Amino acid sequence: MSSLQYLFLIMTFGLIVSPDCHSAECHPNVLFISVDDMNDWVGCLGGYAAEVHTPNIDKLAARGMLFRNAHCPAPVCNPSRTAILTGLRPSTTGIYDNGAWWRPALPDVVSLPECFQQGGYLVAGGGKVFHHTPGFNPPEQWNEYFLQVFDDHWHRPGPLDTVPIKGIHWPAGFPLNELPNVRTTKRPPANPKEFDWGAMSKSDREMGDGQMVDWAKRFLMQSHDQPFFLAAGIFRPHLPWYAPKKYFDLYPLDEVELPVVPENDLADIPTAGQKMAEYRGDEWEYLKANNHWRKAVQAYLASISFADAMVGKLLTALEKSPYRDNTIIVLWSDHGWHLGEKHHWHKFTLWEEATRVPLVVNVPNLTKAGHTCDRAVSLIDLYPTLVDLCGLDTPNNLDGQSLLPLLNDPQFQPDRTALITHGRGNHAVRSQNRRYIRYADNSEELYDHRIDPHEWTNLAADTEYGDIKSLLRAQIPVNNAPQAAGKSRYKFDPKSYTWRTKPIKIKP
Ligand SMILES: [Ca+2]
């Protein structure tokens, strides 16, 4: 942050932030909570047709600033998390999917945890913060990390748990041979290991998320002589939707509401959009045909409520800790989820269901209870926001803009927009009232949320909206970085946590 920016902050918000400041007020702790694949089916966001039980997130939102129009940078785990944690858009980095490793592509980028380390913070993380498969979470970023069992068959402990990182924890005695197998479907989808759900007889603490939360609670009970950045990555409601039975019991099957899906909803959408909808859309067709749709929706709701309970345990631990009055709390989800809307199942689209996420920011002595903000904001704004709030130096040319003006006055910046990218050259721009989509082939969609909150009517061809379209189109990046390399170019060695360039095969 420049001296001028410091001056602006002090004059505008009365914050006592200076580069030489060492008090807790200048360097508050940060509890950075993420949930995975949680869309806007959260009580305080009202995205679900019936009651959804998220008392803890609702309580947190009521105590601080709830952003009601927050969007992910990308509707896929790795590109979204990489963008949030580097502060750089997919179109800047070329990280568009789950196959590209960010570290070899961006060797000089300072990640958010590294930025906190450089600022003198103790930096700890657990669970899924970066993408969770091996090679996505370089250990040097953390002073301490809790590796988590992800409650599916896919992410068993492997060579990753031999990574030599100081203070690394592995949940001892976790009943690995009792990983759930309550498979409800027989036909294998694209990823059969995670396409499953069901109520479990486990307690909260026996779940992978419960173990991570227990570790984070222990961290909060300890005495730390530095300010800390604690990232707690909750894996639910990511598939497989396994949760203790009591969370399923919150949603009796005959009371579960299904999303309303107009038969012809894709008729006014360009081919590029229809292809996004179709990607793994056969899973939804399968669910409908086999009477599983309602059960799957129930399992998603149960997983949301389980994740909410994990959030509650973290907040209670903070409340009981010595850090309750000087800790910033941020809660976010990496992207949303379709449960049939637009004839789609999963994420991987540029529509509201896949991009709108919960975002709550609670800053001691700044945010006010009950405040909400309807400006369009992006999770890419979190990096510059935390840099501002914690008096850190900005290492990168960050793509986001700080949320600080909105935390102070939610009515500020009426023209703010959020950019969402899915694959190279496909973008959505969300403003307060509209969504504009432009695919790589220049085809378009436009929705007016004031009259069409479900995005059922594409207005892109309506000449009345020409000026609005131009304004939103101007927010789309001119340059789209080439796709960054992944497994085709690099071999990842989990023991040394390094990537080696594979030799290029020259055809004879
Ligand atoms: Ca995700």
C-alpha cells in the first residue's frame, strides 16, 4: 500500500493504519473460512425456495457485512481458489481449470498466505484451501498445515503427508478403512468416486471436516506471539454429499423443494451456453429418470447444514478464545452449484447458480451489525481487502479492488461489477441488476435481475438494451492468457513437492 493510500484510509475511515504500526489494531488476526461448492442456498441469501438451516452463517452475517451479490472469479475449484489466493484473474494467469498447476505457471507470484508471512504473521491452514489434489498447495506458504481426509474414496492419504512442513498434522487414528460407501446410484458418471450421497452414522468429529475444525479450535486456544492468519477450509457441501444423519433429518424428503426448471429454458441461449449446460448434464437426466433428484437435493441441503455447523464450531471457538475482539472473520464459498436449473447439474457455467456465493466480512470496529451490501463484488477482491485491513504491502499487481469502501458504506460504488471467467475467452459480468455473458465465439446473453431473477429470458438481442450491453462488455478483459500447463507438461513429485518439465517428444 502506498503512503497516499494510507492517508486516504485514515482520512476516510479513521483507521489507524501505518506502515510502522505493530499493535493488534493495525495487524488484526484473520480467520479465513471457506466452504466448498456452496451456492446461495443459505438462509440469509434466500436462494432456496423453502427453509434452509444455516443458523451459524446467518448469525455471522447478522453481526457483520453480508455481501448479497458476491460472485466467484471462476465456477470451478482450482481456478477460483487460485484467483482468490493470488489476487489474479484466470485471464491474467491462464489457470482456467482443475488440470493446471498454478505454482510452476506463476513462480514469482506471492500468494495470500505468503503475503501474510512476509508481513510478519503466523500463517496456518487446514482442509481444502487451495485445490485439494496433490500439487496444488505448496507447503512453503504455511507455518503449519492440517491435512484432511476428505471423506471420499479419492483423497486417501498419500505421499502428500510426507511433505516436510513444520508443524504438519495428520489426523491420527482416522478410520480410513471405514470410509463411507453408501452409494445410491449404480450408473457410473464422469467421476464415480464423488457422485454419491447419504446419511452417515458418524459424529461431526469423525468427519474429515470435523477433524479439521478440531485442529483449528486447538490453534485458537493456543497463545501466539504473532498476529495470525488462519485459513480453515471446509470441504462440504462438495460431493460426495455424506453428512451425519441428523443433518438429513432436517429435511424430510416429502418437504424437499425442487428447483423450477422451464422446459424450454435453453431455447434462447447460444450454442456455446448450451454446451456448458450439457457438460455432465446427463447426470441430471439420470437422476430424474431414476427418481433420485429429490434425494440428491436433500443430500445437498444436509451437506450445507453440516458445513454450517462446522462454521458454528469455528466461531464458538473464536468467541471463547483470547482473540475474539481483534480478529477479522471472512467466510466465502469458491463457487455455486446447479441442481437442475438450466438443465444442468454441477458448476462449470456462467449463470447465477454457479457464480453467486455467500460472502460475509466481519471487521472489529468497522463493520456494523445488520449491514448488507447489494453491489456486485468478486472474491478476487478479498486479497486487496485483507492487505488493506491488515496493513500489509501489496506484492502483486492485483486484479481485484478492495472492499474497504463498501465495508464502511455499503451504498458506495454503485457501478461496481464482478467478472466471472469459465474457460479461455468466456466471461460473465455481473452488475447490481444485470448479468451479461460473452462467450469466446462472441455470442451473448443478457439478463435483467430486477424482473428476471432466474435468468430465464435472454435479452441480448433486444436493441433497447444496447447501451447497457456496451457498458458491461467494456468490463471484459481484452487479453486472455493462454491456458497454463498442467500434467501434459509437468511431472509432479510429491516427495520433494516440485514440478519437473517433461521432455518434449519430437516426432521423427
Ligand atoms: Ca469447489
